[in-house]
Amino acid sequence: MINSTFDVLPLWGTFALSLAIFFAATEIGFRIGLRRREHADFVESGSTGIVTGSILGLVSFLLAFTFGIAATNYSERRGVVLDEANSIGTAFLRADLLEAEDRSKLRELLAEYTRIRVEIIQPETKVAEYFSVIRASERLHSDMWQTVVAAARANPTPTHAVAVTAINDVIDIHTTRVAVGVRYAIPPSIWLALYVVSAIGLATTSYRFGVSFGRRSELLPGMVFAFASVITLITDLDNPRHGFLLSDQTPMQELLTSMSKEN
């Protein structure tokens, strides 16, 4: 699954879609309530408020639950960037343990690897480009691994084994980063439940105004905007490639600068 369910939509598109769904729900709820009020045998029931409150409570729970998932994923993405910078930096330093030719080649490969890892998280990066960078990273893994293994076979010493371990760690952290950045996401079923329950909550609230007062609430649009804003924020947290809350690439950028000075 490509990370976010809304990966094909920009944030403003998610916000606009949410507004459209929720305003439609409030309008439907109000019209049903108004029609019920105008019915000849209408008798107002006190249970409407209880049902509305219960549904809104469920909406609050779902919003908090979904926000928690998105915030955890966002935190893990930030953490794995630092872990990757540390592992690449360690491998770059341990390249000094190899012979001059192998050291120079491995450092060049690590510098190129770091450069494309920095470019993988940019606001304009498309999904196809994202996976293209992953494939390029895996090709560099093969080149780096062959370099250190060949050096270790030519001179099987403990110091060369340390360099092999460092490259293995770089490859392992790549797997973690791909999992966190691509496969860890809020499942579509949770998004569906969140939208459905939110729409029902807004519809029942609007229904209550229609059936009890025969008029729309001036405050209900604010409620709609609040729901849409929170869902858009959750979407931003859940998406590693688009939006305002991208993972901070400073550790990788600083590492790349350091590599450039030493090469």
C-alpha cells in the first residue's frame, strides 16, 4: 500500500473534500429534521440529544485514536532519519580501515547514497520518483556491499570485518526507513470509519436543530470547519512526502556537508 490513503490529493484537496462531505451531511440531517417537524403527528423526543451526544463522543474517540496513530508514525519517521544519519556516518568513518582504493570508492558510494536519501523527502517528490530513489538506493547497497566484501576477502582482518558490519547496518536501517515511510500508514478502513461516523455525528446534530427549532444553527459551520481541519492535520502527519509536516532532514544534510569536506 502506498503510504497515505490521500496520497493522490494535496492537503487543500483533502480539506475541500472533507468540507464538502460534512456540509452535505449537515444539510441532509437538517432537511430530514425539518420534514419530521412538519409532519402532522410530530412529537419531539428527548432522546435526540442523548443520541447526538453519544455519536459525537464516538467521533471524538475516533479522532483522538487516529491522531495518535499519525503522530506515532510521524515521530518514528523523524527518529529513523537520525538513526540512518548515524549509521551512514559510522560507515563513512570505518571506510578508513580499508585500503586506499577501496576507501575512496566506498566513501564516494556513501556520499552518493546520502545525497539521494536527502532528495527522497521533498515537497515536490512524486510517488513514482520516491520508489525510483528506493531502487537506486538498493543498487548502491549492492555496490557498497561488494566493495567491503571484496576488501575483507582480500585481507580478512578484524578491522575489515568492522567495515562490513557498518555497511550491513546501513542496509538494515534502509529497510526500517522504507517500512516506516511507505508501509506504516493509517489503514483505509479507519479513514472510512472516521468520515462515516463524523458525517453521522454532524447529520444528527443538524437534525436536532431542524426537528427541535426548525432553523439552522449559526455555529454548525464552525463545527464542520473544525472537523475538516483536524482530519487535514491528521492527513498531513500521516503523509511522509507531501504537506507541511515533512520529516526534518537536517541530520542527513549536515552529514552530506561533512562528507563533502572530507572527500
